[in-house]
Amino acid sequence: METILDSQAIQKLLPHRYPFLLVDRIIELIPRERIVGVKQVSINEPFFQGHFPGAPVMPGVLVVEALAQVGAVLALREIEDRDQKLVLFTGIKKARFRRPVVPGDTLILEVTAMRIGSRVQRMRGEAKVDGQLAADAEIMSVIADRGSAV
């Protein structure tokens, strides 16, 4: 898997930081169409302390968040003043969780654009582990000015 964007390049596009940056690298990118990211799931993730002790499972909502972050990379690359913008969730549809994601898994996050506009985005995401579908969802978001998002 060739790295197209590493974690430092991703952090230049996304405002997320540890412990909430949930994508380690981008391995495929077709502007305005499709993107594939990777998340190495480690036992050191802070959420595993309480979800669940003795049987750690990555929360499904964080798998969807990881998909959204990959989608945000796809959207923000197209915006010149992206350092002044935030991508905010407006909806999640048809989310399904099909297998647990556990420490040691490599989460492959595939996101396809259904609509990429200057303000509104709609994407379809699939999270896979070892080729098996772990989760999928439709993700809607809006690009907002950072100052107006508070």
C-alpha cells in the first residue's frame, strides 16, 4: 500500500489531533470521486480503557467518524481557504455495523463521493478489515467557516 498522504499531510488538511485523529494515512485518491484511508487500530487507543475492559471493541460511532474524516480530506483538498473551514456532520444514513473492530486490526476506509459541492457534501463509506465489511454508512456534511461553527 503506497502512502499518498501521511499523517503530517493529513493534519495540514484536517483540524483533528490526537486522540481524535482517526486516520493514519491515505493510500488512494481520485479528486472529487474516491479516497481510501488507513487506520491502524492499537490497544493504546484511549477508548479501549472503557470499551470494553477485557474485550476491547472500537466503538461503531468512531468507525463512522473515521470514515467521515477520510471524506473530509477528499472535500477539503478542493477548497483553497481550507484552514479557515470545518467539515461538520449534518447526517448519517443507513449506518450498519457488521463485524467488531478490535486492537491489531487494520481498518481500510473507502469513501466515494455522491455529491461534492462548495458547501454540502454527501458520501458513501465502507470500513473493512481483512477484506470483510465492518461498517458502512452514508455521510452528509456541510463546510462551515471556523468562526461561525461555534
